[in-house]
Amino acid sequence: MSYLSVSTWSLHRLLGPLRWTAWDNAQKKHITKLEQQDNVIDLLDLPTILKEKGFAAFELCHFHFPFTDSLYLQRLKKACTDANMRLYTLLLDYGDLSSTDTQRVDADMELIKEWIDIAAEVGAERVRVVAGDAPADDQDALSRVSQYLHELAVYAGQKGVKIITENFRTLSSTSENCLYIVNQSDEQIRLITDFGNMSGAEKYNELARIIPYSDSIHAKPQYDKDGIPDQDEFRRCLDLLKQAHYDGPIVIIYDGPGDMWEGIERTKKIVEDYL
């Protein structure tokens, strides 16, 4: 049975640059300073807030970590455990494994491994690694990236973490390329399918091809200028989950105008019909 999840991207105006966290040496603890806006969220409070709002899991963008030291990671892990909240995926946005610059790729691989270590310590089950910015028809890049992702999957597996990628950015913008990556890894690499990352006449066929190989679904509707979702279009996407007998997390993505919690709730009400 599918269950509710949310990405911290849907709360980025409340978790982003309007707050900062610092180490208070006198009190020997992290202190979060809230500036310029009411209702800004301390990440350590988020698991409890989400549980109270009916979520079972969440995905955490790497740039929303105010600290990555061991003490902070253990505090965040405890916050998730205490709230009975799954930290399903650490979403790593940085890196381009499709680059022909081998020095850049080597550096990116090292950084990704550092984030895998962070994921393992904080209790994240998965790390989302972006395939890259090479053109979708660059078969050489696709082959290289598949090898890099396999290497990362082996490394992550030793830490108790899984590697997934997403139909995000150019190289993995087609179902054909996504499935190539999955098949080359003997399905060690799974997918996030984001409804909003495909468009055009073939959108629904493309989504239908990759949903069966997805561990997570980013349920992103098309919004109007007021942040109101196109229900018919959104339900057409969600119907594909039923057809595929998908039973993982449905992750609400809201990046429209206005109050972010209100935007999340509007989307959540539609998604709840598919749980």
C-alpha cells in the first residue's frame, strides 16, 4: 500500500536562507536563528511536524542540512526515530557524472561518497544521485554514468544505503535512458519518477514505462498562477500508479506561490484518494 511522503523542497522557503544554525560554544549545542519570516522550521522539529500532519516519510535535500557533523546527524536521526518518521531519501542535487572532465568526475564521486556516509549516519535509506547533464542521445555518457552509479551502489551497499537516480536533467530525461541505467545495474539502481519532469504528447507513456522500476514517486501537479493544481492532469498521472500496482511512497512536491503548507495540503487531498 502506498503512503504519504513529502520532499523538503516543498518547504524550501521555510527551511532555506531565512534561517541559519550555529554552534553555541557556551551552551554546547546548535542554536537555530530565525530571521525575517514567521513559521520558519528548525529541521530537527520537522519529523514531528510531518507526523502530526499525516506523513509517514520524507525526503531531505542535501542543501537543507545546516550541519553534517556527527553530533547534528545523530540528533536528526533521533528526531526521526522519536517521531517514527522514515528518512527515505537524501536528495543530492550536486554532481555531473556524465562530464568528460575526468578530474571533475573523480571529485564528484568523492563528494557523493561523502554524502553516502552522511546518509548512513543520519539513517537515510537511499541517496538520489543525478545522472548528469549530457544530452539524452549521448550513449557514451550513458554508459559511463551507469558504471559510476554501479560503483556507488556497491559502496553504498556496504553502508546499508541504496542508490537511486531520477528522470531529472537531460541524460535521464527519457524512459529509455532511465531503463538502460536500471538494466545495466541488474536493478541495483532504482528510480524516482517525477511527474513534472516529463512533458509533451508522450509524457504518460514515458511515465508508465519507468514507474514499475521506481522506489519513489514525486507527485508534482501542474499548477496555475495561484498554486491550484490541475486535478484532471494530476489524476491521470496518479492513475498510472494504480495501473502499475505501485506501493511505495508518494512524495508531495509543491513549489508554487503562497503558503507552502497550504499548497502541500491541496496536493495531499488529491493524493489521499490513491493510498
